[in-house]
Amino acid sequence: IMLSPSAIARLQHQHETLVELLQGFSEEELRRQVIPGKWSMFEQAAHLAAYQPTFYARLQRIEHENSPCFERYVADNDPHFHECCKKPLNWLLDYLQNQRAALNQYLLALPGQALQRNGIHPKYGTMTVTGWTEFFLLHEAHHLFSIFMLAREMNIHS
């Protein structure tokens, strides 16, 4: 059992879309809430950066514990998310890249039997490491799409 070629390609490259989506915007524009009360493009990016170490820690728990149960991740309750929101954009993008490199190195080195170990999500139930990886990638894609939509919205109204 291995990660699919699709999952491997997305792990290695999907996050790079963030840089492309943010190009052409000033940091001030990125921090502006386009939709009042909803995250800005910067906060969306900060969430992606802050969640990666949480996901990595969950994978390590799955590797070393038998079917650990996880709480639902809520960014607003994560002090690391709030720290990331205060950092400059260049720091955030470098941090995201470095965290992703460590995550990829870890995931791509896991033997097949480790990919079949389980962790329990409070909403989606028991998932293998392969399932958790797919969940992580789709969650990231959702936020990238949110940034895409916010960027379009900002372009229309500026």
C-alpha cells in the first residue's frame, strides 16, 4: 500500500498555488476582510501554515498510538494560528514551505503498513493515514479555492 500518485503530486505541489494566488496583492490588501466577518486572504494562508504542524503531530500520534481520537481542529482556538496571523507574508510563505517539506519527507518515507494505521476524526470517523492525507489535501484545496474567490471579489470591487 502506498500513497497514490495524485496524493504525492498534490503533497509536493498543491501548496505552491498559494504564492500564485497571492501575487499582485499588497500585504495590506491581503489582510483586508473582503467579506466582513470572514477570514481575509492572509488569514486563510495563515490557517494553512498553522494547521500543517498540527496535521504532522496527528500523523505521528497515529504512528505511535493505537487508533488515537482527535478533537476537532478549530483555528480560532489555536494560539499558533493567531501567531501566524501576526507574521509578515514572506515569513508565512517560508514557514509553510519548510513545514510542508518536513511533512512530505515524513509521509513519503512511511512504510505501507504505517499508511494503514488509523486515527479517529470526531466527524469523519476512523481513517487510515492515507485517508487523513486525502482529508488534509482536500481541506487545503478548499482554502486555496476560498483565496481564489476572495481575490476575484477584491479585483471586482477595486
